[in-house]
Amino acid sequence: MTKERFNQLAENLLFMSETDAPLEYFELSLDKSRQWPPSTGGQFLSLIGEDAAKHLEKLAPEKFFRNLRQGNEDSEGQVAAIEKAMAEELRNLAGFRVGEIEIAIFVLGQDDSGKVCGLKTLSVET
């Protein structure tokens, strides 16, 4: 999935929480020693440059998209389109929630070239 295609699909979508955050394209560079999906939360935190002690929860991509539909009811077709594109163009989709209160949310997968990419957004939960 290219950044341009992602930005077109995600245009004007917001993830609703105590703040309404846009969906951003996110890409990871993996060296040959790293695999996708990571086998532990600590490996994922290392990939994104976070402290291994940071709070992390796995998140089912389907649950993320279900939550994204809330507040985007007028854009249901657009949410369905980005979910379908990510499911078809990326394999091994995995979701992660990193942090507490201000939570970075990632839904990433691997494309045919081996690149790991997808989306990142923010959820504020006090």
C-alpha cells in the first residue's frame, strides 16, 4: 500500500475518543533479523523505538475498524474501503495499542515487497 493510496482512502476520517485524531500513514523498516508480525509486544515496542516497559495491548484489526465506524457513520463506505484495501493488500495484519491515557494505535501489515506499513492514530482515554 502506498502512502498516496492510504492518504486518499483515509482522507477526513477521524478516530473518535476524548480527542478526534486523524489516521496517519505509518511505515516500519525491518532489517533481515526482524520478522513480521513480531512475536512479542516487546519486539513491537523495539521496532517503533519505544521503551520495552511501556504499556502495550494487542488489538484485533477488526475491532479497530469497528471502533472507527463510531463517529464516522456518514463515511461508512470510506471506512469499509480502507479496511478492505488493508486486508487485501497487506498480510499478517496486526494491531497494537501503546501507552496509557494518550494511546498510540497502530494497525500494520506487510505488503508483497516485504514493507511493513499501515496506519497510526491516537486515542485519549482518561
